Amino acid sequence: MNDFSFRFFDGRISGRLHRYAPVLAVLFTILLLTLLATSAAMGSFEISLPGLWAALTSPASGQTETTVLWELRLPRFIAACLVGAMLGLSGALLQGVTRNPLADPSLVGVSQGASLAVVALIILFPTTSLFWRPLCAFGGAILASLLIQWISAGRSSAQSLRFILVGIGLAALISSVTTAALTYGQINLAMEALSWLAGSVHTASWKVCQVLIIGFLVLSPLLVWVASPLAVLRFGPEISSALGLNVRRARFTVITLSVALAALAVSVAGPIGFVGLLAPQLVHRLIPSRPGTHLFLTAFVGALIVALADLVGRTAAAPIQLPAGLVSSIIGAPIFAILLLRRVRTSLS
Amino acid sequence: MKFLCLFALTAAVGISVVALAPAQAQETRIFVDGLGHEVEIPVKPKRIVSLRGEQFTAPLVEMGAPIVASVGDVVEGVNDGRPVIRGAYELFHTTFENSDIAFVGTTHQPDVEAIAALKPDLILVPDFAAENYSRYSVVAPTVVIKIWSNPARERYRRIADATGMLDAFERLANLYDFRLGEARHLIEEEGIDAQDIVVAVAEVNGKRLRVFKHYDAMTAVLSDLGFSRPEVVDGLNGERLDLSPEQLQSIDGDFLVSSYSERRFSGPSELRANWDNLIPGWDAFLHAPRHNQHILIPREIMRALSFRALEEVLAIYMSNIVTRKFVPFED
């Protein structure tokens, strides 16, 4: 018996949780707070601990310590956490709906669509205002994923497989167009585009955080709502239909939510790899939980991965700044390989 | 005695007042930058941070501006693998090691905290990096300069204006104009009509044959001397055009100019090999290379926004086109 039940307000709020879920939530919160403290204290600009405390508790305008802490480090940390949480959630939703543990936002063309849109904007319209860049990334991500959903739409039970195959194919096609644009574009512009493609939260400001928080708050009710259809979808389309679920509608809603989350994250930070793939898998390895708990914990892990990647990226070789996307790939690739090997071993045994 | 004590007390108070008085605030003015921001900047900045090597740091070094930091790039085989300031390294051999200029990260992702630690009073940002404008501007007054706007001299003047170095700019501009005047005078004396000499600026990069209408000092000096361009280039709206190798004939003229990289694996021999790979027999087909009238110019020097670059390219053109006998191209 690994689960326990809870009931509040005369049963109006009730549920069942894995017994380790609250423990993990507390552990992740402590880890996140530790990372916050480390991120606030570390950087190219040295701040003593008393100075840090003073800047935190009684910020004085015009003081460099205050500026570095409140305008540079904190918004960057918060943006990294939100981007990571969104990418992790997006991956968890996709893995749930496709019942494929290798699904991530790049599968539905989000990263590729956003990348192509931004690269095209930089190379074809270099004088366009930078204000359009995140909007363009968001539009590109949505368009690419809609195209993949539209092509893969069908009534057959093999829809998940079809969705994955169409996703991989179209994402590869979009990537090849992006590569062509980079190859034939002016070298300076191509370098600028490549810098965006590396994925980083180095441009994060409070305004960016505001956009991410608002987006997250708007999408949160949907996240709560999709937990129960996701629980049913785990049994496959036939059983889900037999249980009374409108499979097409549920699948469309979950994928759209996943795309919206990833598009928002990518529009701010560029494509940051492995987070959508790794965060849900790590949580799944820790506790095999129900979708609601799984999503909740995945958001924590996603936030931890990107915040850690950003901290390492901006301090490890300072003043050279390594993009969070590069660091997350360096950290994520071996972990993912280990997870895969374990899975293979388990299935063989 | 009383007088002496009073004098000592007055002197001590006076010295203390002078010593403890806050540093006089810098005189400021409003500067409208390349993206239309109205920025309050010091009239005479004392701690400038440059976020582009060959476009900002090189001209700032040339003008002798008080620059405290710059971005740099790590290039294989250059400066023993340590970061270099593009343009300033090749033109003036200015490095982070032999100057007071601090390294604050790479061109595409500078370290804002490292910039803040230097307490700058002006940050120059290229327009392509302006997405981070809000973060730079909380550190110091930040000015965006459009680095692909032409003419280059106007761009240089904007940098000089923002950094309070207009006097130095005028001095350097006058020197270049004097040398240009001397060169034009020599052309006239030699009985050469510059308009009759057609010079194409073209390069082969990978699978592309590219011709240029504007390419930093390489084309600026050609225009200053009054040489002509092939028709296909003259009609261009933009800065450059990719041509099919089959259109090679359209860039034929008296001289052909290309730039080579001073860096490893892309020097003059690699440049010729690129041409050979894309268009075998090109040097027999085109008039200029057939008659040894293909001029090669070092790219990093030519690309740096500076009067020194203009003067060096001017000297190359004078010795390769004006002061020697060459075989004229006939249509």
C-alpha cells in the first residue's frame, strides 16, 4: 500500500497520493530554495554575504549590489525556473498522451517551428524590431504543431504512432529549412540566429518574468483539468472510449496545452533541449504517481534542471557565458542515456 | 598662537570639505541612439564598455577613448587561444593582456555582471544584441548603434559623438582625407581616368559566388577613389548578391578584389582553392586573375571600422592599381 487518501471540506476536495509525493515535494522545494540562494550569491560581480543580505532586505537604488541582485540575478533565476517548469510539463503531457516516454516538445515541432520563425526573421528581416522575436517564435511554434496535428489527425487506434511519426518527419523537414537559411544567410546574422538557437535565459528581465507568470497562471486551470483525462488515456484509446472519454477532444486539448506551454517557454529562452524529455522521466523513476502528482513534481524537476543549467552556464567559465541549452544538453544527455539503458535492462529481464 | 590654531583649524576644515565632498557629478546630455532611445549620457564618458570588437572597440582604440572593457572571441590558433578583440587585435595589436581593457564575455553573450563590476558610465551595444537592452541599461547609460548602416564614416561619427571623441574623429578623418586627396592627385597626374577602371569585389565561400557593393573598407576606398563597378553590382539595391557560377562573366573587369582571413585554415591559398573548387578554370576565364590583377586584402583589418583600415586599403589599391602597369579589360 503505497498510496494514502485525503479529504478536505467535507469531501469537496479529495484525492489519493503516493506516500512519498509530499516528501518529494518538500525535498524539491528545499533544493529550489538552495539553488535560489546559490544563484543570488554567485556570479562575476562579487557580493559579500552581508552585502547580499543588505541588498535583499533593504535595497538601495543606485547601488550596484542592489542592481545585480534585483535586476540581473533574481529575474534570471525566476525566468529559468518558469521556463524549465513549462518545458517539463509540456514533455510530461506529451509523454502521457502519446504513451511514449521519448516524447518531448521537439516531437510536436514546437522547438523547430519557433527556431525557423526566428531564424527567418533574423536573416530575412534583420532590421525588424526585436519586440517581434518572441511573438514570432510563439507563432512559429503554434503553426508547426498545428500542422503536425492536422496531418496526423485520423480515427484509427494507431493515432499516437501516426502522430509521433508525422512529428518526427515534419520536425526534420522544418529543421532542414532552418539549416538552409543559416547556410545561405549573411554570416553575422547567422551567428546571431545561432546564438538564439543555443537556448538561454540571459535576456530575462522582470517584464519577461511577468509574461511567463501570466501565461502560467492562465494555463494552470487547464493543467488541473487535464489530469483526469490523462489518467484515463493511459489505458489506450479503446478502453478510454469505453470509459466514456471523448478521446479526440481529450487528446487535442492535452496536445494544445503542451504546445502552448512549450511555445511560451521557447519564445522567451529559445530551444532548451532535454528538459521536456528528462524531467518527466526522472519523476517517473522516483515515484510511479498519478498524472496530477506527476505533473506537479515534473514542474519542480524542470525548474531545477534549467535553473541549475543557467547557474553553471553563467559562472563555470565566466565571463564567457555558456547558454543554458548547451549545459542542459551536457547534463541531460548522459542521464537520459542511463535511464534508457536501465529501461532496456528492465524489459530484458 | 591663537592665530596659528585658528589657521590650522580653518585649513583642516577646508581640506576635509574638499576631501569629503562628493565627486562632482558628470555633465550629461541627451543622445538619441540607433533605435530611438533618448539616453542621458555623460558629455565626456570616462569608463566605456564596448560590446562589439571590430565595429566599436577598434575605432575607440584608434581615437584613444577611455575604454574599460570589451567583448572578445576565442579563435583557434590566434593569440594562443586567449580571447581576442576582433579588429583591434589585427590593426593595433590591442589585447586584453597588453591593455587595461577587461574581457567581459563573447560578442553574442556578454556577461552583464562582469560589466556591472567595472562600474561603466557608457555601454555601446550593437543593434543585433539590443534584445538585452533593458539589462544593460540598469547597469549604465546604454547606447545602441546600428552596425550595418552605411556610410561607415557616419557610423564612426555616431560612435565618436556618443563617446565624446568628436575631436579625435575629425583629426583622423582629416588625415585620411589628406591621404585620399594625395592619391587622387597622383591618379590625375598619371593621366588615369578612374571611372574607366572596373573593379569587382567578389568572393567564393563554400558553394557561393558572392559579389559585394558594400564591404567595409574594401569597397569604401574603391568608391572614394572613383573606380567603377561591374554593371551587375552597380544595379544592386542591397549590399551583396549571390551569383550562379554561370554568371561569372558578369563580374569581369580590370581588377578583382577578394578578402582572405588572417586566421588559420582560411588564408590566401584556401581562398584560391575555394574558387578552384566552385569554378574550375576561373583564373583563366576572368581577365583579372589571368593577368595577375587579382588583389587579396586581409579581412579582419579591412573589416575594422577605422581610418587606419581605410589608409591600409588605400595603400594596397595605390600600389596594385594606380602605380603599376596593368592590362586593361576590353569588353
